[in-house]
Amino acid sequence: MSKAKLTDTTGYETIEQEGVYHDPQQEVKEGYGTLSVVGIGPGGDDHITPKALKAIINADMVIGYTTYIKLVRHLIKDKEIIRTGMTEEIARARAAIEEAQTGKKVVLISSGDAGVYGMCGLVFQVLQEIGWTRDQNPVLNIIPGISAINSCGSLVGAPLGHDFCGISLSDLLTPWPSIRKKIDCAADADFVIGLYNPASGRRTRQIVEAKEIISKYREGSTPVALVKSAYRHQQNIVMTDLDNFLDFEIGMNTTVIVGSSQTIVYDGFMITPRGYTNKYTWDGDVLEGQQPARSLVVDDPEADKAKELSQDQLMREKRKEQRRLKRLKREQENKNND
């Protein structure tokens, strides 16, 4: 049996045997518990990965935010359950670790992907705070899920076909000036922008300011999608534009996807092209001046200007050096004459 082993700078080993991925963290020592941090995607069984479902079904205990527990309640009727409300995330993380240390198989759930605005990062912080290392109890498993921006994107077309980013507008844990700066940079760089946590009953000004910032860089006709509760019973989708999206209801369960300057709407679908027509015809032929599997060649006036400036600078430096050499030559001739 052929084996390929790669060890990274943290000492974590990935072993590949006949194409099957093997995770050494899943080998549970006697007396050890397991803590699986699981992303359940939008929440329905159809959109939970088989590995996440297996972890939940095999768990002794499931811990999560009350709303997320409700989404999987049919899977956990025979489990120990710890459910808590908003702002109790640290308590959930600590409880999950402590219960797993007793030898239980514990699942801590997040909607979407647990590593995207979810519980995963907080679990690591608590583990770091208590001095946990990989070889200690509990064994830790991170099981990915479908993130909200992916779920929402699939419902409106292909808005994430090119570069995109996600920004949370919640200032409960991040200062608003920092969030504003991120929005400004993302809009200036022409990213498709997914706005998480855009508004709540007590927090309404942030989405208004976000629109003002993005509008400095995008046309008012830029496509915007508002997706509420993707793939859940309360699902609602609105296709609109940058000028008008604030006219619609936006809440904590809404994800706002703001298109880039290249995003289009076709037959009700929001699409951000990857850029294939910059290099190829629709028959698959390579355009004149381009090469397949090579960097895209573009006419860039700024780059041409910079090139001209650098050439001018080079000529100036060359003339300066010539004058210096002439001066040295005269000084040497004068010295010889003396």
C-alpha cells in the first residue's frame, strides 16, 4: 500500500492511503471524549453533510443556540441537550469542552459553517486559554457546513462567480469604525460583498451607512439580493439594486449580497462572470494577444503611464551618471595638469 505523508510546521500529519483521507485526530484514546464542532448549513437534512449528520446521530450530548437546536430536534430526541440564548457563546463553548473531557461524545452546533462567524474560533480560544494541546482530552473534530453566503448565493444564481468577501455589520464585538473601513476597502476593490447580520430591532443605522459607503464606488443599478432564512420555512428572496434595496425589510436573518461592477441580472438570476470572455470566444478559441494557461494581457493605461515614468526616470538617472563621470574626468585632468 502506497503512503504519502506531509508534516506541516505545527506537526500535524496528513496521511493518504489509496486515495482515502485519514485524520489522526479521530483516533480516540481510551477515556478520552470527543468534541465535534459541527456546521449544520441552513438546517434542513438535505443540506447537512453526511459527516455532520453522523456526528449528531452518534453524539451523547448536543449543545447549541436555542434556534439551532430546534432545527435538528428530530435528530436529538434521545440526547442530552444544552441550549442557551444569544450572548451566551462563551458558556456554550466551555460547557462543550468540559462535558467532552468527561469522556462523552459532544456535538456543538452552529448554523452555516461553524468556522464562519460561528463557534469554532471561540472554541479554539477557550482551549488556548485552558492550555489544551492536540494530544490531550478531548479529541477535537471540525466538521464543515454550507455557509450562509453559499446557501443564499445558490438561491439567486451565481453572484459569487468572481472575487467576493463577507462582512458582518454587527458591532457587538467589533468597533463600527473598523467595519466601516472594511466595507470601504471591499467596495473600492470591487469585491462582491456579502453582508451578514445587516440589521436588528435595535441596530438599523449600519446598513444605511454601508449603502452610503458602497455607493461611492458602485452604480445605483448594481444588482443586490436580499435573502432571508435561506432553505428554511420563512425563506424570502428579493432581487433589487443598490439604489432601492433599503426599501425592503432587512433583519438579522437576512443576508445582503451586493454585486460588483461586473455583476449582471439575467432572467431573474444574479450572475458575476468569472472573466472567460476576456480570453476566449464562445467557440472556445483564444482571443488575439492572449495565451491559454498564461496571465491575462490587458490594456492598462495606468501601467503604461507607470512604465513611461520609469523609463523617463531611467533616462534621468543615466544622464545624471554621465554628468558625474564627466565631472570626475575633468577633475582628474585638472589634477594631472597641476
